[in-house]
Amino acid sequence: MLRLEGDSVKMRRPRPDERHGLFARRYLTITEGIREITLIIEQAMLEGVHEAVGERPARIARGIASLSVSLSEDNLSAPGVLYRLLQPLALQGVNLAEVASTTTEFHVYLAEDDVMLALES
């Protein structure tokens, strides 16, 4: 998890029990557009989603990783916050497969091979 504080970005790695504990959550992001819905899920959930939705997806991307930034309430009214997060990735040539956000979280989805490059940006 990354946290934006002032002009710096800090990274916090999840503890092992947060990722693999008895009550570990499954990863799910749903984005609804005008003409399509994007689901970003763990591989283990794929068959269950196929059964629940009743349709095959138009596209399946594998080898995707997520980097998340936790934003403070102060960042909600600050101009250019997302630009400050995305510009270094663009300058490094990191291709983003998808982005998603909530009020205080921003997630970028990218190729697993680009994670270290993104973290160094």
C-alpha cells in the first residue's frame, strides 16, 4: 500500500497475515462504464464469476499487478494530485492496463514485469 503525504509517497508492504491469513479477503474491483463493465479479480475467482455472470468476458488479461495509493482527506481538494502520481509512470514508459479509484484510494493496474520500474519512479 502506498500513502501520499505532502510531496512524498510512502510504501507499506502488507504483513503476511494480511494477505494469507485465515480471513484474507479476495481481490475484486468493479468499474462500470457506459457500455461495459470491467472486473479485476484474482485468478481463483474466475470460474465463479463466469458462472455468476453467465457470459464469457470479451477479454481476459493475465500477469496484471496492482499498486494502490491511499489519499488523505486533504488531497481531495488539492489540484494535480493524480498528475503527480501518474506523470512519473508515463515518463518511465510504464503502460497502465487500468485505473480505478474511490474517494481516498487510487489504484493502477499494470504488467507484473513493470512493478519494480513503477515503484522506482
